[in-house]
Amino acid sequence: MGIVTTAFVQQYKDNITQLVQQKTTKLKDTVMIDYDFTGEYKFYDQLGATEMVQKTSRNQDTPSIDPDHKRRRISKTDWIHNTLFDTQDQLSMIIDPKSSYSMSASMAAGRKIDDRIITAFIANAYTGKTGSTETSFAAANQIAHGGTGLNKAKLLSAKELLDNADVEEEDRFCVCTPAQITDLLNTTEVTSADYNTVRTLVDGTIDTWLGFKFKRISSRRLPVITAGYRGVYCYHKAAMQLAVQRDPVTRIDQRTDKNYCWQVYTEMTIGATRLEEERIVQVSCAE
């Protein structure tokens, strides 16, 4: 004779919940974007500042001011994400996971875009006529940690460096982790209504301060410079270039070579580089 527990019902949710993760790119809108990208490399021609010369006599020869031409090279990288889903597996499930797999791949693509931008912040840039000359990040645009986290003094120093280089005041961003946001929320000037028209402690976020729009990103994505110290980046939009040869594209189809199992395949081709050292400042922060 059976027992009552045999008749107990087990109920399952009829869809898949995505676990906590960064669901989209956070930095794509903070950089220059170029969708006209073909071939292995693309070059970006630049023109530096020149100076006027004084006319010292009547009918003197007209001077010729040589333009200061520069060039940066961007290279592409290909990225893929693929999930196979056996048709027999679906017979054992009450859900069709293909759309969830596609969404997961799209999220991964957004995070990878951010990773490539972050890597390009201080990676060697390739310059010159053929893009064969390596240009390292400027030491003069690095602010030492001083044993402290992100604070008003460091942001003012970053602002001063950008101002001194005549970097445009609009479209300035600061990319940092939640730990640095916490440091700033403990700063009186950030949270005081005497200094700000918006009370930041209401929702625990900082949108814009000292001319920088803040972009919070997980410490899993923003690398440590040295043990215990993380890099924060204050920059103008024109400092960074993202070139998109192929936006993330997803295909869901069946594989005849895999017994007609379903394949959720996503690919993209992108490149990123730093265009100009003077437009970006690295701030080292204790964490």
C-alpha cells in the first residue's frame, strides 16, 4: 500500500531566470564608435596643434607652417559564443531554453565590449604611418594612490590635468568600482546639499560630480594595477575609439552534423584603442 507522499506534486517554473550578472555594456556610450570598419586594420588620422609666427618686417617671405599629422591604428578581434542543445534534452524539460541561451550570449557580448575598452585605456597604442610604433600610456597622466581611495583631491587633480591640456569640459567620464563609489559617498562634499543640488544618499549613487559622469563597473572587470590598488579612469569621450566591424549577431539553427541538435551561436568583431594620451587620466586608488 502506497503512502501519501507518493502523490505530492513537484512544481517547476516554466522559464529560466538569469543569474545576477552585468546585463549590457556600460561603456559603449562613453567612447567614440565607428561602424565603418573593414579589413584587418583601420587607421585614424589626427592633426596636432600648430603655432602662429610673428611678422617682423614689410614684404617678408610668407612662412610655411608644417602641419602636425599623427595616426593611430586599430585592429580587429573576433569573438564567439556558442551553446549546443540536444533535441533529446528538450524532451526531458518543460521549457524551451533557446531564447534564454540567446539572451545570455548577448549579455556576454556586452561585457566583452567593456573589457576591450578597459584594456585599451592604458595598453600600448599603435601609431605612425603603418601603425607599427608602440606608444605607451603617459606617466604624466597617472595619479599615485597615496594610500587612499578615490576622493575629492584625486578627482580635482584629474580635472586639472584635463583642463591644463584644454580637453573639452563636456563628455567627461569616470569609470570606477563600487568600492570607490563608497569612498566618495563618505565624502562630505558629495553628500552635502550645500555642495550638490541632488542628495546622492537618497539612492546611494553618484551621477555627475566635478564635471565627470560616473560609470560604476564591477571589480571583476576593472583590473588591479598593483596589489591592493585599482585603476580608476577619468577621460573624455574622444580619448577612446571603438570600431565595430560586426555587431553581435545571433543565429539559432539545427546542426545536421550533430544529430540535428539546436545551436545558439553568437559572434562579433570589434577593435578598441586609445586615441590620445592627454585626454585620459589613470587614478590609482587603495581598495
